[in-house]
Amino acid sequence: MIESDGKWETKDLYLAAFLRGLGFSLAGMRVEGGRIVYFRFGDSPQLRDAEKAYWERKEKVIPRDWLDQIRAVRTFADEFLKEMSDEHRNSHSALRQPA
């Protein structure tokens, strides 16, 4: 999904980990509805090709590296949610750039 600011985003943690494992940088996160975290990346044709390869199971990954990325992305999301106040968590959305 493309947002109005030109960022591509997904709420799929495993896809986000896959993209990070391929070298795409996490550009930020957005939360919606209290606990749904969207992982944001800069949009590019290469990112779109990588997403397509993910869904078509055409890209090979090293399992241990992918697991490391899953843990890292999950940690980013958990820290993001912890940093938000209850007031912001219950709002429609909040944005955060990665540290």
C-alpha cells in the first residue's frame, strides 16, 4: 500500500523482515487502531519487485538471517508501542521514524 507521503507500507511482519533482509531500510512505522503496526519503506520499483518475489515464493532467503530480521522487526514494533502513551495508542494513527 502506498501512502500519500510516498512511503510503501505493510502490516505483514514477515514481509517487512524479508524486505529488511534484502537490504531495504525501514523508513518508519505507523500504528492504527491501537495495536496494528504498519512497517513503512521508501517506495521503489526494486521494492515492488521484491514484494512480488516474496508472494510468488521466487526469492530464496537464509533461514537464520530471516529469523534474525523477524526478531528485529518485532522488537522495533514492540518498542514503538511501548513508547506510545495510551492516549496516542487509542488514536486513529501515530507515526514514528526509526531510531
